[in-house]
Amino acid sequence: MIFYSTNKKSTPASLKKATLEGLATDGGLYVPSAIPGFSDEEIALLGDAPFNDIAFAIAKKFNDGEIPDDRLAAIVEDCFTFKTPLVEIDEGTYIEELFHGPTLAFKDYGARFLAHLTGYFAEEDHTLITILVATSGDTGSAVAYGFKGVPNTRVVLLYPSGKVSRLQEQQLTTVGGNVTALEVDGDFDDCQRLVKQAFMDTELKQRLSLTSANSINISRLIPQTFYYAWGALRLAARHPGKKVVFSVPSGNYGNLTGGVLAKMMGFPIGHFIAGSNVNDSVTRYLEEGRYEPHPTVATLSSAMDVGNPSNFARLRHFYGDNHHAMAADISGCSVSDSETLDTISKVYNRLGYIMDPHTAVGYRALEKFRESNSGFDKPAAVMSTAHPAKFLDAIREALDMDISIPDRLQEVLDKQKISIPISSDYRDLAGFLSKL
Ligand SMILES: *Cc1c(COP(=O)(O)O)cnc(C)c1O
């Protein structure tokens, strides 16, 4: 498959080039030259297939022969070793739990697939690829765990000292092996600046085969279609003749974009609800047709605090820059922090299910959609993007109680932190990288 840049200026790229470059050279985001289609027969055949068979069938179309089928199948098996449960918490209302990967958040799907593809392409070129990332928390841990132990790759993470949560810091600094954490005396902007400077050093970039693994990489987007296809097929089987509505808690809109691709490929999806917190640039666009991004505001659903979401360019591209077409498929809904806490509490009291603040935004957005669309009788699934134990403070505030921490998280909390302190002066980072 050939990939184009949304800015239409740089030359089209193979899957390998698009994956290793991340951002296109013209600053645009890579999009597939055509959206692969699934016929009704193909979809019927996948009807009750296991998750990895569905994942492979989709990946194969985006790959289009670049990676041999047997290797691609093995990559899919290595990536998705955990379950994607659909929990019916109320009649016709499901929670699709995307938090059973190693860091207990949905970013594991994208990070693991990207890591294994990168490892494959590095092996093909007989090189060792160095992934250099600045992180303010969750993206970095998904990348660290995604690349952990993947041959032909090593990861260098930069995080701002004292500015990430304790759990996040533990997740960044205890992976070991091919993952090194640099603790920067500065803020997240310093970390980003240092990484940018390293990428501008062409000699260094070449010698270390530097790549960025950032969230807009096409190989993080592709696997985010897998769980929509899986959820839609499962629910179509349980609710014959109906198409599922997905409610998606959104920040950078990468998760939602994966869903839109799955719908356009032909999977039985009826509609999307894009739940945002008060960072509502896309929500307002969907309602009014004008895109006017605002500065970012901090909220309880912090992984969704994005004022100017980068995947909006991709969404626009897929809808041919047509507001009407996008709004026909996606309804936007913004949810405040107090509604978020209220939702966590009401859902727990009524249904006994504990959701994290991001999931609660998606759930509340679905409720509001139902209130204003009477006669709505379709099965609906809220994409649950994180395990509630990752957000203990919000859960305590909403429910006035502590919840138990899964063993996997407790193990990470108990491990010895290993980081290398550096200053925010580029010479420190250059010195470290020159010894690799
Ligand atoms: C990243 C993230 C989101 C937002 O996903 P986007 O793809 O950026 O819209 C939502 N919830 C959690 C827990 C996240 O980590």
C-alpha cells in the first residue's frame, strides 16, 4: 500500500518508509492512498473469528505484500497477547475494555504494533534503530513497553523530572533492557526541544537510525481499526440487523480515526459519538463547521487535554474536507469535570461498574446523545481507554473509596527506579547519545 501526506507535498511512501519517518517530510500526516474495502462475504467469514484473525485480515490489506504473510501473522500474534472484552453493563450498552495490555491503556495497541513493525524493518536493513521520545507520561510508557525486548530496536525516553505521576515515572524507569530513561531537569517543552535538536543533527540521526514513534505514526493508527472491527462484528452477531454505535473518549482523535477507517472499510458500524472534555475544538467544529482551536485546559481526563488535535487533519482528509459528511457520521459532545465525577459515581451506584475518568467522558457523551435522539435502540459500546486504577485520585474523589490495584501495576510500583539525570542543555543529551 502507498501512503500519502495530508499536506500532499512530499513523495508517496511505502509502509516501511511511512512507519520509519512518522511525520511526512512536508509536515503532514500519512494516510493510505485508498481505504481497503471488505466485501460482505469477507465480513461474513470474519463474523466469529478470533481477534488476531480479524487483525491479520486488516493488516494484510494495509501491508499489501511488503511484509511476508507468515511474518505479519507472527507480528500480530506477538502484539495482541491480551484480551479485548466487551462487557454488557446495561441492556444494549457495552464497555469495550481496551486496557488489558501491559500499561493498562489503549495506547498499547498502537505502540506494540508500531514496535514490532519497526523491529521487522530494522532486521530487514540489518540495523539497530534508536527510538528517541519525549514524554509527559502515558505515551512514553506505552512506547517503552511496546518496544521492550523487540530485537534490533532500543528506546531512549526523555521525561521532565518531578512532572509526571509516580506511577508514570515507575512505568518509564523500570522497564530496563533496551529501554533507557533520561530524567530531564526541566519541563515537557524542554524534553521536546531536546528531541527536536537531536533530530536536526543529521550525522547523529543517521548513525543511530533515529526515529520518533510518536502518536501520529500510521503504524499506530492501523491497529486502532482492529478493535472496532472486532467489537462491531461481535455486537452485530448479538444484535442481528443492527449496527453498533461507538462512543469514543477523544483527545488527539487517533482512536476515533481508527474507528472511522474501520467503518469506511465496511465493518458494521452505524455512528460515532466523539466525547471530549472542555478541550472541545473538534466538538465545536462538528456542531458549527468552523475549526477554531483554543489553548489547552487541564482536566481530570488529562490524556485528552489537547487544544489542537493533530489527527483532525486525517479525519478531514477521510471525509474529503466535507463538514456535512463528517457530521453525518460523528456527533461531538463535550463533558465537564463535574459531569465526569458524577458519571463515575452514578454508574458505580446503579450498575456496579467502575470506570476511569476518560471512559466516563465517553459514557456521559453516549447518555447525552441518547437523550437528544429519542427512539435510539441500537447497541452502543463505549471505548474504555484506561483501567480505573491508573486514576486513583479521581476515583477517590468520585466514589470516596480506594480501589484495589491490579498485580501488574503493583509490581511496577515496587520496582527500583533507574534513570539517568541530564540537564535541559542539549550538550548533555548529545554527550549521552554520542556514547551509544
Ligand atoms: C491517549 C488517551 C486518550 C485519547 O486518545 P486519542 O487517540 O488521543 O483521542 C483517551 N484516554 C486515555 C486513557 C488515553 O491515554
